[in-house]
Amino acid sequence: MVNKPVPLAQAAIEIQLAVDLIMLLEQQQLPPAVILAALEIVQADFQRAFAAIKPQG
């Protein structure tokens, strides 16, 4: 059985966001190492922000 691709508009929101981010980053034409370093910073920032609002318990 072959899985048919899901149109982007019907894909999960995190897939849509990932595709948008990939396109944005590719348009910058920066070295991959710079983009990956920036993504690490963004990920760490979001993890800190969500940890601060996560209910304790």
C-alpha cells in the first residue's frame, strides 16, 4: 500500500510552520552552520519560556 502525500494546507500545523521556516531560512542564503546555530538559540529560548509558564506539580 502506498501512502498518498497530504497537501500542505491539510498537514498538521507544525508541518506547515516547519515548511514556512525552512523556506524563510533558505531565502536568507546563509551558511548552514549559521542557520543551525540560530535554530539552537531559538529552541533554547522557547524551551526556557515554556518551562517558565509550565504549571508546577
